Amino acid sequence: MSDALKVIRSADRIGTQQVIAQLITNFFPLHGDRVSGDDPALTVGTGLFHQRAVVVAGVNRGATLEERQRYHFGAVAPAGYRKFIRGLELAEKFKRPVITLINMPGADASVAAEDDGQNLAIADAITKMNGLRVPNIAVFLGEGESGGALALATSNRLIMFTNSLYSVASPEAIQTILKGHVAAKQTLDHILPMQAAALKKLGLTDVVLPETGDLVQSLDNALQQQLAQLSKLSTAELIEQRQNKYLELVAQFAE
Amino acid sequence: MSHLPKSNLWQTCSACKRHVHQGQWGEFNICPYCGHYQRLNADQRLVLLTDTKSFTALPPVNIKQQRHFPGYTVKLQEAQEKTGETEAFLAGTAAIKQQKVVIGVMDSQFMMGTLNTVVGAGIRQAIRTALSQRLPLILVIASGGARMQEGILSLLQMNTILAELTKLNEAGILTISVLTDPTMGGVTASFALESDFVFAEQGATIGFAGKRVIQQTNSAALPIDFQTAERLYRQGFLDAVIKRENLRTYLGRLLMIQAGDLNE
């Protein structure tokens, strides 16, 4: 787990800007949420993916210290979620599939985010993704935790790189509540599934991509394949497939 | 026999720390010295909000698989012994000022009302009941957020509950949230604030990130009324901040307006 965390948090991990530069042509970003400002931590825009118009939303963590400060270390602010909803509305208007790229820390823990209605912005984004009338595919390039990640990840298809993780809270936060309880040989992922392979077994993750070779190239192939499958579904089928996937998964535990 | 008083007659107010005799709390469980609202369990809350003997609980949630997080089973048992409930959520049909509703109550005394697979299933069941019986849904919320011990499955309660809630909106069913102390984390980032009307009980703490976490990442002092119902009301996130003793009257008045809706 700690090795995986090092990889996905390193400065040279593939990020949103690299994926967009290599896979999307004519990318045009939206600026601002038309309420309170622009959140640089989340890029939302539209462009062409193999001649098909798509909407892309991706978190920026930044590589250099300067970048990381500018992007607020990838902690998406309420304005970011509202800009994301703008992107989703654009996608529905023009029937464009949505691709989200996730590598982000937990919530933006700040007075400003609380005062700006972070909780409601996240809830609105989850609701919009739940009922989205076009296909959506979420890609975990790195980590995603808490409600913010859920807002970007509630989708028809979930693609994860092997080292990436999706969790209710950061591994560090979960370690804290585990103190004094954990058996030495058990890994955190074993206790609480959060890494790609464990979540695939759970039925949450659809595609696990290897960490070898050209990562962007393998993502390109996976996206094309999943988009081709989803484009056969009607609007009603897309919504049903997405909602049932999650409802059936949680109903396995309690109903 | 013992000349000592029976146990539990005296309790300490969680705010002013003064000793309060059982008879002094009154029917609303308010500290006679400082006016602080004591946290209520689900049963106490139902007594305050619903007409006498009108509550009928929904069938219990079927628990199919338990997560095996170290120390979790013991914690659950302790919470069950303490509260006499199986989980942190209780729902049923009831009447409020003679108007039939589905009401669900989260119990902050049961593992801080945290959202897990069972609580989530209970909330979805309450929503589905409101939909099938075409009754208004009232959710009384008290929660520390997602329950860490059930990991990603707790997180996925948020989108699945929201998906069901959307169906109520599409069907034109009234939804009301009453946020009580505390309403935090994933619960606020999903269903708590998405109802037609969002009320808070006076003095409730409401927020997404915990104060301690915010303090750790920011050096500046927090505003004195940070994450209070009163501040959120001023900022426009709540429709009303209501005294505990007035909650039932407020709900009754809001429900009554429905009688004036055109029925197709």
C-alpha cells in the first residue's frame, strides 16, 4: 500500500493535463462556476476524443511546488463542483459522453469551503451524475477519497490503474482509527477494500489497468472500448445501468 | 435497603457540566441552567415529533453480510446495549398533527449516527415507502458522517440514497430534513441538504469537514459561530432554525399546506 501511495502521489504520476494533451484534441476549458469564481484544482472542458466530442473533468494535483500551491494540492473547492455541473449540463445538451480523471486528496478542509457550501455542491454533483442522460466513465489515475471523489466517480464505468485507490477516507485517516487493532500481517486493503483489484472483486471497478508500458495508451484503448459499449445504450438504459450497479452492490450487504 | 438514591437520577449537562436531576430536564430535555439541548435518541425524538401512539416502525432491514473491521463487532455490540436499538436509524409511518407521514430518525447515541450499509438501507426503505404510499418524508438527521469501519460501502450509501431521493422529487412527494446536533460529513454532502425544506434545530453543529481537521490545515482561528445552525441560516443554507419545543408545530404547518395542492 505505501509503495502504491508513493507512486500515485509522486511528481511524475500521469495527471489530468497530460491525459488531455495526449488524448483530446481541440480541448476547450470552461472557466468559473458563474457564482463565485474559478477553481483551478478541477479542469472541466470539452474537446474531441478520436473525432467524438466529449466533456472531460479532471483534478489537477500539480508536479512542482508552485503548481501544487496554485492547484491547492488538488483539493477541489465548491466552485470546482459547480463548474463540473456546468460541464455535465453541456454534455447533456450536446449528448457528449463524460470522462472524469481522479487523483485527489480528501475534502477541501477550510473555512472558505464550508462557508461556500461544499457539502451542497458535492451533493448536487452526485445527484447530477446519478441521473446523467449521457454515458459517463470515471478513471482513477491515483487516489480518490470521501464525497468529492464520489461526485466525480458515480458513473457507468469505473476504470482504475492498479496502484490507484478509492476510499471513504485517506489510508492515513483510516490507520488512525485502526490504532491498536490491526494485526501485523493484514494489509489495510485486506481489511477495507480500497485498491483497484480488491474493488474489482467487490464489483465496483470494471477495468483494472496495468502500471507497465505506456499508461496513457492503455487508458486510450480502455476508454474507446468502454465508450463503444455504452454508446449502444439508450438514455433510460444508461441511467438504469448506473443506478442499479450501485444499488445492487450495496444491497448485497443490507436491504 | 440502601439509602443511596437510585442510579441515573442525576446527569451532567454536556455544555455547562452542572448536575441536573432527572425531573428538571422537562419533556424537551433542555438544561434548566444553560438552556443547552441534550442529544436525544430515536425514541425520544419520535415522542416529541409525532402524535401519541401514531408511530408504526417499518420492517427491520435485512443484514446480509457484516464487514469485519478490527474491533468493529465489539463497538456495535456496545452501541446496541447502550441504546437498545440494532442500528443508528429508525423509520416508520406516523402522524404529525393528524397528518400521515413517513418519518426516519438517525440516532446520535448509536456510533454517532454514522452512515453504514444498514443505516443506508433503512433510509432507502423509508424513501421507497414514502414513494409507494405517496406520503411526505421527514428525515431527522444526526450523524457524524460515513462510518469508516465499512469503508467504501459507507461512501456508496450517499449516491444510492440520493438516487432514490430523486425519484421522490420526480413523483412530487414532499421531503423535509430536520438537522439536529451533529449533522456532519457525508450525510451533509448527500441527502441532508437536498430536501424541499431544510430546518435545523437551534444550536446544532452542521458542517462537512470536522473542525479539528480544518484547524490542523489552517492556522487562522475559526469564526466563533463556525458550523452552527445560526451561521448556516444567515448564509442561506437553511430555511429555518427552530427551537426544539416548536419543531412539531412547524412541521404540522408545513404539512398542512399540502391540503391546498391540486390533486390530479
